[in-house]
Amino acid sequence: MDQSVRAPNPVDIHVGTRVRLRRTLLGMTQTGLGQAIGLTFQQVQKYERGVNRIGSSRLYDLARVLDVPVNFFFDDM
């Protein structure tokens, strides 16, 4: 199957939803989060929708900036 038409993985969607939840709880914008970890707001938006998979080093950076342990992103799975 062509990668461009494949639906996002449910785990990626869940992790992205948790990123968005924590970001909004902190009152942070997508732009602000992107600047904190060296991304554009469009890249943050794709992570939050689960369209782009978040690598382990990026997940670590997100956890640090959002002040949560990495396992926070997998809670409630």
C-alpha cells in the first residue's frame, strides 16, 4: 500500500493527542512549542494529528519542554 494514502497509526494519533492535551493545559501555542524544540508550527500540528510519527529523541524533547515523563504520552492506551 502507498504510504501517502495510509491512515495514521492509532498509537501515533494517541501520542499526538497527549502532546496537544499537555500543550494546551500549559497554555502554549503550537508555535511556542515548535520554537522550544526547533520545529515549525506545521510540524507540531502534524505530530498532534498523528500524521507524522514522533521519534524517540523528539519525544524526549517534548517531554522535557512539556514537563512530563515520557510515559505520559502513552497513558490511557
